[in-house]
Amino acid sequence: MPTQHQARAEISLVEYTGAFPENTAPHGNAKHVTHDYQRTDPKVFDQIQNGINSKKSNIDIYQEMVFKNPENAPRDLQQIRSKRYHDKKQSHQSSSNLPDQVWEALAMVNNHEFVAEAVYTRGNNMPPSIIAYSPMQIEDMKLHIENDKDTILGIDRTFNLGPTYVTNLVYKNKKVVKKSSRDYPIFVGPVFFHWDASYYTYHSFLSHVKARLDTDVQFIDLRIGSDDEGGITKAIDKVFNSAERLLCTKHMKDNITDHLKNKLPLTKTDRSNIMSDLFSEDGIVTAHDEVDFNCKSENLCTKYPVFADYYNKRLKNRILDHVNRPLKRQSNPDRLWTNNNYESMNHRFKIATDWKPQILPELLTKIYDITKLHFIDLKRSLYGQGNYELSPLFQKHYTSPHIWGSKTAEEKDKLFKKLLSSKTFTNKMLTSTNGKLTIPNVKRLARKPGQRHRPKSAAAKTMPRFIK
């Protein structure tokens, strides 16, 4: 090819025989269009694809391209919609129906670190359920349970994410704080993708979690909170029979309010007074001891006899065992426990899925990305980057960005593992019962110098100075 024509090597010249028709026709597949069909330049499709990959909306892609060059832009907005639809359909071709989705999820057990186990029970008449978590997730959750007495695991079920229900554990990571709110971030524990809400289903999930927390889980001061869903609460009591179970007071208030309003002949004032007697600062839920609790309960039933049967059968034992008693063990005994941590993570899941149901493999991947981002930001906090920063008790792990940049990948991983394995969740300070005085923790007994025995068993012996 001559040198002057080498720049045109990709250009083809085609000559059509015959005369070009004066009147052209619409595209053969068009149903509601009467205008002439004109083939779209492939470069226009490339620009549409770039906009889709950049997560731009259809109208933003169309507007941007029309403003830039109206004669070399998409034919109409429907062309962009069709492009997005066909791309999505092609990418999901292998997961077009539910059996394909389940099969693809089962294959992830062997080739994806997030998918840990598939649970299938004979005679269950349900597809296999999926238990998912990374090794880092389970180890970090276990470390918080063992070493932070204030850690409460939240558990609940999320709807409308895809073909399965999603139930997972959440906890607050005390090693970092969020830069925006200065609160501890919520981390995701093991996640369960399941098809029904039976006791046996939840039992299989929690039994798996208990086994991964090791056989000494019975000696861990475990605390689990949930709403009053029967399948979950029964499974918790059976699997973690020595754990302290908390009930969400927000859900409890909503259920009581609904019962008072729709089931009992009470005025608005009466309903308000009952809720105050139950949940106010001096209410039944904050009773000082069991005697005080029973006294306040009796007074409430005497004032409102129509409420007494519901209270004694449905509420009394639940409030005493799962609200009042656990409340006394909290670091902040004035604050009623709610499952807001889980609700926040539920909202995060909905945002990740763009509030649209996902096919099962994509749902697994999106939730995995959320958990992965948590630990990436946790690692970035070591050198002052990301959404978190190290909490005061873990500031000793901080590394200057300049020093961090000079370290090898192995050295960085070593520093991160050191943070993950750190167990210092208390500053060894003691606070008085009324919360007005905090002092350093000291030894239980002030011993005499040289004393080596228990005080009741032997006298202290001090070496004479002239022997030294």
C-alpha cells in the first residue's frame, strides 16, 4: 500500500449497484415508529457503553451526548434503554432461572472465600441454603465477643433483596471510629441466605456459627439481641443456651402500641399512660430489682385490668428476662437496647442493590463487597486514610503515611494482622456505680514489701537491711 494511503488502511470502500431508493422504510422490527431507519455509528454505541459503565442514568447519557453532538448521538432515549437491557440480559444468560442461580451459588463454595457452606436437608422441599462469611469476618467477630463484654450481636431477617431471605449477625467494631459520626462502625458477621423462617432453618445456621466460634463458646459471655420472631428466638435459646438474649425495645413498643390501639377498648390517654408506665425512666423495664419489677407490674394491672391478661401472658416474662435483667449489665444502663445496628446494615444492603431484587449470585457478590470494604477501610485506618480512624485504645498501631508507603506488602500485612489480633478493649479504668468517679484499676490487696504469702496463712517477712 502506498505510504500516503497507510493512514486509511482500516477504511473500506463499498459500491452498491443500482439506484438508491427515494423513499426508505422503518426498521423491520420497529412497531410504533414511522420514520426512516438509519444505522447508528458504532462509535455512538461505544459512548453509550462508557456511560453505562460509569453508572450514569439513561437520561444523563442521552443529554450529555446530544449536547455534545446532536447529529452523532443516540437515535432516542429508547436506544439507550435497549442497550442497557440487552447487556444485562446477556450477562445474566447463565442465571436465567432459579435453578441456574442456585447451581452457580453452589459452585461458589469451592472457588469463593465468602461462600462457606451449602445446607440442604432431605424432605425440606426447599432449595439449598447458603452460609457465607470470610475467615477474617468470623475471627474478628469472635475476638470482639471474647474480649469486649459490651459487644452485643444483633440478628434479624431482611426481605426483598432477591429470591432468598437474608439473615445475618452484626456487631460494632471497637477498634476504629467513623470519621463522620465518631461512632463505632457496624460490621457484618456471618450471612445466611435461606428460603423459609422455620426454627430448623435458623438452628442449622446458628449451629454452624457456634461451631466456628470453637467448642469453648459456652464459656464466652455471649449476648445476642433480636426482635421477637419465634424461629430466631427459639433457635438462639437452643443453640446458645447459656447466652443472654435481648429483645429490641423498639419492636416491642410497636407491637404493644398496635395491640393497645386495635385489640383493647382504651382511650388515647390510657394508651399513652400504659406506655409510660412500661418504658419511662422510672418504668417497669428499668425496675431496680425483681421485687420492684413485680410491684410495678401489679400496679399497672390494677390500674388497667383490661390490659392485665395480655401483659401477664405475653409481656411480663419477656420484659423481665430479655429487657430488664440485660439492661443492668450494659455499660450505659439508662439506654434501652434496640436492634438499630441491624436496621442500619439492612439499609446498607438495600442501597448496594439499588433497592432492586438481585439474582442469587449477584446478591452474594454485592454483600461480600460490603464486608470486604469494611476490612479494607479498617486496614487503611492504620495510616490515616479511609472512612475510619483508630479509636483511642488502638492509636498505638498508627503508622505515618510516609513510613507506610516505604514498607513491603508483607510488612503491611503483618501490621494489619497485629491490629486484628489486638485485644485491648478496656483502658483498665474503674467507674463508680453512680458514674461520677473514674479511677485507674489497682491491685485488690495492698501487700507489705517482701510479702509472698496470702495474708491469712503466714506473716510477712522483710529482709533486714544489714543483710542486703
